[in-house]
Amino acid sequence: MPKYRIVTFDGGGICGLLTAILLERISAQIPGWLDKADLFAGTSTGGLIALGLARGLPPSQLVELYQQKGQEIFDDSWLDNLIDMGQISGAQYSNGNLTREVKRILGKDTKLKDLNRSVLIPTFDLDNEDPNPAKRSWKPKFFHNYKVREGRYDGDELAYKVGLYTSAAPTYFPSVDGYVDGGVIANNPSMAALAQTQDPRVIFPSGRERPALSDVVLISFSCGKAMMHIKGKNLDWGFAQWVQPLIRILLNGGVAVADYQCSQILRDNYFRLDPAYPLDKSFVLDDADKIPQLAEFSKSVNIDATLAWIKERWLG
């Protein structure tokens, strides 16, 4: 059977600029390699990248989005802080500018079924609104545009709305239509994408059969790895001490688990580009004021191994 090619993108806010620049650099060396992708999967900022590529946007346009609009998206005005009492009673940022830009790049009327490629976008549904109280619950939700033999078809969902759902990071942005950031369940969507290819309900485009695992090739892009640790062997901490590091631990831990699972299942047909930030250049998801430094770092990342893998496994 022919190869089934997947590209996945982690969440990470403004650090999506790293991914966008790496895509631009790789595409300059291997033109057209992204055109061979069968599935783009992305979480949060990675979801916006996946949706943009599936709509046909070049990586250069995604780079422009982060560099030219990043500070507007993460604009913490004094009025918003006053209304929200800092971050105590409201999200850190309004999603007005984010909504405007996502709608602009994806189109206000574009539906998932209108995209040029298959997509998989994780989110989290805070309330399934089941009329049966015994079944009412929150749950993970993976939006995709595959046709299915049974179950819900997501193809009629507006692409920009799904982009807002997956990037509604709790405490940073308000929830949207009852959905929050997909990073709470799959900040690295690689394993979710791989599982999607094995779903017997899925009808694959062009009538192709469900790919065997041996036919799947997957390249995964992180938003950069911050070298973090917590000192101490016996930490007697409470909520106040654990809340901030715990969020990062859960996000980073889930990312590493998906990486391990995919590497074990796909072996040499899997590659992850996960550059480590220098100790003096760590970035967090709303560091819009550090865009120039982030861009400088992104241009310095060695991509030789990535290029070699793409030529051998993706194109070979």
C-alpha cells in the first residue's frame, strides 16, 4: 500500500513561531514536501498551523501571522486587567484579536470539509449537554473532516471556530462555545493522529483503504523544549506551590508520553523535531515581547537530521 503521511504540531502559544519558521526553512530545502501530507494534526497554536496548512497557506504566511500579529493577540490592556481584577476573576487576554486573525486566515465561511487536506484538532468539551443527567459530562473532543460510516460528522463545522476551540487556553483566553484548549488532553497530538488512521469508522479520501501501521510515516513538531526541573527530594507543598509547576508538568508529561508511544509503534517511520531552548532563552506561550529572540533561535536550529529523514522516509 502507499504511504500515509502525517504531520503533527504541538501546542505552545506564541512558540508556534518556532514551528512556522522551521517549516519555512525545511520547505526552502525540500520544496513541495508538505504537499504530500495526507493528514495535518495540531493542538492549540499547532491546531491553527494545521488548519492553515490544510487550507493551503504557505509556511511564510504563518510566520507573518506570528511576527506581525502576535503582540496584538497577546495584548493585556489595562482596561481588561481592571475588569478582570488582574487574572483573579477573568482570563488574562480577550480573544477578540485572536478571533479576528483566525477568521482572516481561515475564512469566515470555510468549513472543515472545504479544506484541502484531512485534519485532526483536539479540544475539550466542558459540557456535552446530554439531556440524560446520568450521561451529562465533560469529555475530550477531536474534530476532524473525515467522512465516517457511523457517528458524528464534523465536516460542516466552521474551521475558524474549531481553531478558536483548540486554542482557548484556560486562564489565558475565555472558553469558546463550551470548549477549551486541546492541550489539556493532547498537547502533542501525534498518538491521536496515529489512532485516527486505525479507526474502522473512517472513510478515507479518494477511496483508499485504511493504512497499515507499517505504511504510516509521521513527523512531529514541538514548540521547543524548556529545560526545567524542580529541586528537592521531599516537597511538602500545597495548592499554592503546586498550581503553576503542575500545569507544566502535566502538559510536558503528556507530550513525552505521545512521543514515546509513536516512536515505539512506528520506529524509523517516526521523527520528532524537538529543539531544546538554551537555559537563558526559555519561552512561555504568551511571551509575545520575545518574538525577535524566538525568531533568532528558530533560525539557528540544526535541521540536517530532519532533512535527511524526510528524504529517506517521507519521500523515499
